[in-house]
Amino acid sequence: MMSFFKSYDLSLDCFSEKDETIINIFGELLGAVYERKVLGPKETLSLIKELANETNKKKLKKIIRSLVGQCVIEIKTKKCTELWASCSSSGFIFGIDGNVKRLTPLTFQLNHGVLYCSNNEGKFYRTWKKKVNNAKIFQDAIMNAVISHQSVIRPPFDGLFESTYRCQPGCLIRIKPNIIEIEPYIILDKDELMIEEDNFKQEADLNFAIDAVISLYKKNQKDNSKYHISFSGGIDSTSLMLALKEKLTDNSLIYINHEKKTEEKLASFIAEHEGLKLRVIDQNKKFDIEEIRELASSGLSTLNSLGKLKHNFASYRFLNLDKNNHHTVVTGQNADTLFHVDHFGPDNRVNALTRAIKILRSIKYRKLYTMPFYRGSIFLRLLSFFRCSRNKKNTLGMLVMPSLINLAEHNYPFQRPTINKKEIVLQSVVNYKVKKYYEVFLDYYLKKYDVNIDSTKIKDIDPRISNHIVRTIRWLRTVGSFHQQFQNISYAENVNILATYSEGPLVNILLNWELGFLDLFSIKRFSQLYIKRKLGISYSQIRMKALGVSAMIKNNLKSLIPFKSILKRFLQRTKKAHITIKDLHNLRDILSHKNGIIERKLLDYINDNAYRDHLNYLYDCLEIKVATETLSNAQIMQICRLINLQIMLETER
């Protein structure tokens, strides 16, 4: 998606001067899939304008929920201005420079001022620092950005600085005289959720939506544009490859080599099976500090882990060697979240007996996101090895809270993170998350559905509402953060990254997707059937052919070693460094230093002593004052995120 930056004088230019609707598109609008009709961009724009003129908000939301393309739509009338972020866009950050009073988590009152908004995260925050007098950054937000996993690094609706906020994909901001509102338009009204539909219809609708989205990709593809697939050989990327196959060239499947031999073998076999070639991107031998700094300056979650350092932290910059074409990389990101919320099962490389055992063992967690659980199914409770149902005694808040306040990407439902009392910093960040990630939803869903997720028992809520609440919370917790990360990388590397599973027509179905009993035993059942229909062979069969029977047996035996987890812990007692001195030197060079001494700029934003001690420890690591063998993977990732954050805030680009 294109990068945009806009400002509005809230007392002058927010509204249309004439009694007419003005619509502007930032980004690319490819069309829509509306009421089983595939509309082109002109038809879609015409319908949006018609519905905006009629002030038919329900139908306007419905059409914009169905959009295909990464864009932000500005709708100006005499009464208000609205900015709608399409589902596959990155959304945008906005800030209000003026006297602002927060009435509710999503409503703000002001008398005058200037509103700035942009989907360019790094540029927005640096501009905000320059333009706003005494711009104050939240120290809790700083620590959250250093400590949290990239998928949960951004609060759902709040920015890093005071008076800055996020309008996520599937949300809009409405600017009215003296009032600004954020509205997640992807969240359906109660009457829309109460429509009775069966699982056969949802699968037919999704098949239609996938074909319709791909058809719009093909119709709007320009002569000088190329599609590529970020291809791991997994179920999600294989489904996308089969859907887009007609538009792919023989080297369109990109595999980033992270030295996972089994995964590469599987990806290569599937590519060859379909007459395509896997383009393997090996480690980058050239260490380009300026390229890495440019990437880090684009926004958060661009320098995530040490593994990416071997690739210069780059993703798809190499595609720019072909200067005659514009490149779009399609990724299967978000499919797990949208289908299962979290499936807790084995990855795609695991097969046969081991896969069956891991699937059975993880049912006790996977069942908690199914319709039988929300309904309080007696049959589900009778299965003793799935544990007793928690439907009767627990609330939706208890179900979703662990995912909102945890520091990691994956977590178990109903299990809040346990933090040692000595870990003051981690506890403070969790407390910040309770306020900024969890409590914002209490007010919203109480007004939306008259449901207090903190006190109402799951058994007392309509299962369709429970399902939609859980899914939309996960969308707002995770998906928007990944989209912003992709936008940051796209901007820095001049390559568009597109998450197809997040296109409006698919999201519209998947945020109400109903998992049943079959989904307990078959992970991503829909995608597996889709692959079988396209290939004429099941995914498990092609995986078996790719990896070979002997390798499968060997891997199964390895996985079934008794007391494997205990053995692993015992072997890990011997200290093995996860990072080398050379790696730390490279990371320090990226941040820049004088004779090994780093300018510790993040400390300028921090008053809390525990926070300062934590950041100083990470800076000490970069100055080689800490033994490398004592550093955990989590601490190394924090060092990478610290570098990312400092460059983003302080570097002039």
C-alpha cells in the first residue's frame, strides 16, 4: 500500500463546504464482493458514494467490510469527515494536537486543534515529536515496545505518545464538531449476528469469496506488476499458490532460508509438483548498515530477532534488482488466527502418528474456541480426557485476557501469565497491558451487545456473540500489528506485502467462522479440502511423498522419546551462547557508537528506576559488558527491539 500523511485543521477543513459528498482513496481499491456480486473499483466507488449520500450507515459498513485492496477511504460531508481503513490495509496512526479529553476508550472531545494521520509509523512519530510542543511519550509504552513479541507490540487503540492513537484495519475514525470517534466497523451489530446459517453455507461462501478476491487481483493486475508467494510449503501458502497459480512465473515462490531442511524440502517438492521453481533466498553475505537503519526507521517490529540478522534483517529487498516491474509478495499470514484463533497443534512438517498424538493432546485447548464449547455441549464435557467444561463458571474475559496481557505471541486460554515477584518490570508491562489491551474492550462490548465480558458467564451469552467477540478481539490484538509491520517493510524495501486472508470478503466470513466437532480433530479442515480439490491429492499425502517414509518414521520416533521435555531441560543446563560477540558488534554498529560506547537515548523518556535498570542492562549487553552465554533468546530479541525503537524515534530520514 502507498504511504500517506495527512493533516486536518479541526476548525477549518474537516468538512465539505458544499452540500455534497467528497470521496478520496489513499492506496489501491480493487473492488468488492458484495451480496455475492463481484464489483470492480468504479462500481464499488459509485456504490459507496450512493450509500454515503443516503446516510445508510449499516449498508455503508457492509460494502466497506467487503472491499478488496489496501486502502484508506476518506468520506467528507457537511456533517463529518470519516477515514475508513480497509481490512487488508495497515490502518493508520493519528494524533490530536490540541486540548483533548478522552470521554471513553474510543471517543475524544476537543475544541480546536490539528489532527495528523499516517500509515508510515516511523515518519509519523518523528513528525509528531517535531510539530507538537512538549510531546510526551509514555514510558510504559516504551517498555512494552521493547519487551513484547512483535504480534502484541502495539496496543489495540493507543499510540506511543500522549494523544496519539491507532485506527486499525477494519476500523474508521469519525471527525465531527468537537468530537472524534474510533469505530471498529468489522464488528457486527447484534441483529446481523443473529442470522441462522449452517456450516455448509459458510464453507460455500468462503470458496466463493476466495475465487472472487483472486479474480479481482487478476483483473486489476498491471502489465508491469508481478505477484510472488512467500512460500513455506505449509497449508496456508500452498492454498494461496494454488489460487494464484495462473498469475505466477516459474520463480514466483520465495523461500527465505532459515536452515530448516525439512521445511525447505517440503516447499521445494510442492513447487515442483505444480511445475514451479522454489526461489531460495540464502543468508546475505553483505552487511549493509545503512539498509538496516533505513528499515528500522520505518517503524516498529522490523528488527525482531537475531535469525533475521543473517539476512540483513531484509525480507524482499532483492526483488528490486528487477527494476522493470512492481512487485507484490502475497503471504499466508493471519490464516491460523482467522480460522482457529489459535490451534495449538503441530506444524506442517509433522505427520502420521506424531501428528495424531499432538492433535489429540492439544484438543483440550482448541475446543475452547468452538461453538460446542460456547453452547456448553454435554458431549464435549463427557470426553474426560478433554477436561471438564469451563463454560459454566468462567467469563469471556477470563478466556481472552491471557492473549491480551501476555508478552508472547501464543498463550493458553484461561491461564494468566505467572510472573516472579522479583520481575518488577515484566509485571509493570503486564499491568499496562491490562489497562490498554483488555479494559478498552470492557466498555466497548458492554455498549455494543450489553455484555460485560468481565462478569457475564459464557453460558449466559448467545454462542454467536461469544464467537464474534473472541474473534474480533484477536483480530484487534494481533492482525493490525502484523499489517503495520508489513507496511513498514514495504515502505523501506519498495515491495508491496499483501496478506490475502485479511481481504474484506474473507474476513467478513472468518470473523464469524464457526468451528465444530470435526475441527477438533482436523486443523484447518477447510484449507485441507481446498488443497485436495485443487491438487487431486490430500496435503498429508503430498507431505508424505515429499519427506519420504523413512524420514517420517525417523521423525516420529524422535518425537516419541519418553521424557523428552525432561531430557531437553537437563541438556540445556550446560550454558550455550545464543549470540556471539560478532553478532553483538554488528548490532552495536547498527545503533552506532563511539569507541564501543552507545548513546542511551531511550533513557531520556524513562523516569522509573526499574525500567531504567532494565534498559541499561540491554545497553550493557551491546557494549559487551555482559557474558554472552548468560543471555536468553528473549533478552536477545529485546536488544533487537531496543535498537529498532531507538532508530525509529531518533534517526532523521
